[in-house]
Amino acid sequence: MTYSSELIKGTLKTIVLKLLADNKKMYGYEITQKVKELTQDRIQITEGALYPTLHALEADKLVTTQTEYIGRRVRKYYSLSAAGKTVSKEKVSEMAAFMNTMALLLDLQPKTR
Amino acid sequence: MTYSSELIKGTLKTIVLKLLADNKKMYGYEITQKVKELTQDRIQITEGALYPTLHALEADKLVTTQTEYIGRRVRKYYSLSAAGKTVSKEKVSEMAAFMNTMALLLDLQPKTR
DNA sequence: TTTTATACATCGTTGTCTTATGTATCTTTG
DNA sequence: CAAAGATACATAAGACAACGATGTATAAAA
């Protein structure tokens, strides 16, 4: 089962930045698999969404890249820049605050209980 | 302070349905003010987003409307239909589940603590 | 009397994601 | 061994939601 994709909108960049903050370097396909695994298949990142996002992060200088070859196959690793680390933290805490507000609004038990 | 609006995307319908579940009948402007109040100005619903959403909910038969006049000014009240009540509950619990998953993914303290 | 608040509505633009498509290599399986 | 599936990148067309601007109109406050 997957969430109605509407909810996931706007969270992709945050997810990617957080994973990179935890893992030093990751490549695109690895990110999709990691998210699938961590969320027990509940969130599936499509490649059509991920790659443009990674390219945007790179254009914004939030990540740096390094290409490696596994046999003859290309693998493009992404790592957070200094700026990326800052933005990652900001995005994650913004998400946390937003979730608390939503919990309040939707009358769910708030985290501070 | 307002959240980077990206996060709010996809949650508007859920918010509206939840408010209507709690309040029997509300009109558009009232909804914008209620959300502002409940979230202490952290979430601001714009009219350009709200009215089309309300119209969509109506087209989907999730809400019924009734027009009233306050003096000479029109006010359009929205109420949940039976189907709307069901969908409201579904959307809210989907949102709750999604938030738990995101908390897990972002390594925030999960709600069950 | 002008500004602000209330109250509705639509429309063009933007941004994000989906779905589809394309290329290529490597591994597993019938 | 051939086909299918997994790994790995990428782009492009289209859908859809929300933003920001704009418009109309009434009521209240400054």
C-alpha cells in the first residue's frame, strides 16, 4: 500500500537531504531503494521525480557529485555540501514543526504528550 | 511565520474535510480564518486555493451547500454529506499514518513514545 | 471618505510529481 | 542460452494543486 501521492508532494527534497545527511554519499537508485525499505514500501520514489530533484540540488550547490564505475556501469554518487548540511537541518526541522501544526489542526495526539 | 508552502500541498482537502467534520457547517472565509487561528498564523489558506477546492468537493458530492444572506452579503455554507464524513475520516487517518512514516524516515521522535 | 475587513469568484502561471520512454549493463531463471 | 528482471542513469509530456493577481461587492472602522 502506498500513500495517496498528494501527501508526498513537497517532501521529496527534504527526504533526500536527510538521507544524504545520514549517509555521506548515496546514488540515485540507492535512494529509491532505501526509502522503500525504511518505509516498508509505503513511500515509493519514482525515478522521474528523483533525478530532476537531484539535479536541482546540484544546481543549487547543496550537493556535490562523483561518478564511479561498477564494472562498466555508471554510478553517480551525491554528497551534501556544507550549505547542503545546513539546509538539510532546516528542512527537517521545518517538516517537524509543520507536522506538529498539522497534528494540532487535525486533532491527532500531539507529539508532546 | 508561515511554512514553506510546499509542505502544505496536498493537505488542503484534508484540512477542509476535518474542519467540516467538526463544525457541521462553515463558509469559505470562515475556514481561512479558523485555520489561521488554530495554527496561530502558521498556515494561511489562500482564497485562490480554497474556493476551487470547495467547488471540487461539491462536484464530488462530499459536501452540500446552502446560501444565506447576512444583510445583503452572500454567504455560502458547506456541510459534509454522508460520503463526505467517510472520506473525512479516511483522509485524516491517512494523514496520520503518513506523518508517522515521515517521522520515522526523518528520524524524529515518533508519536508513540 | 478612505481604508480595512468580509465574502465570493476566476484565471494565468508556476512548480512538483506521474507516466512513459529511452539507453545500457548485469544477474537470475526457465 | 535466451529471456526476464534488476540495476542505473536520464528526459519529456502531461496532470494537478496552489499561488498571486485580479475582480466584484458589501459592511465596518478610522
